[in-house]
Amino acid sequence: MKDACKKCHPDHSKELNRINRLQGQLEGIKKMIADRRYCPEIMIQTRAVAAAVRALEAKLLESHLKHCVAQAFESKSKKDSEDKISELVDLFKR
């Protein structure tokens, strides 16, 4: 399954800025904990990080669907199409 996606290899480099922001947010949370900040303030920041991770996942999924999955379906290979469906189902079961 993973090998089929290597053929399409979408570029995710635009997401590096998002990941850098996430790292900054996590460092901020670390500092808040070290500074013994009020629990709800820390939790607000952890929720923001969780939302940012979900947004990153959504972007990656969208790219995977538009490139790798679409390519598998356009190939008219029943096996490739079924593999992509199984791959996505397995991903969402985790």
C-alpha cells in the first residue's frame, strides 16, 4: 500500500510552517507548566495544539485523497483501488 503512494509523492513542504508553529506552541505549554500557570490556561493551549494537529491531519488526508487515492482509482486497477480503501479504513480504525 505504501509503495503505491511513493509513485505519486505529493509535496507536503507547505506544512512545515504549521509544524514549526506546533513546536512553538508545545514549547509554550512546557514553559507554562514550568512556571506553574493556572491549569485551565494550560488546557486552553493544549486544546489549541490538538486542533492544530487535527488541521494538519486534514490537510494531509486531503492531499492523499487528491493525489494518491485518485491516482489509484484512475489507474483502473481494482487491486490498487481496494488497497487504498483498506489503507484509509485501517487508518481511521487506529
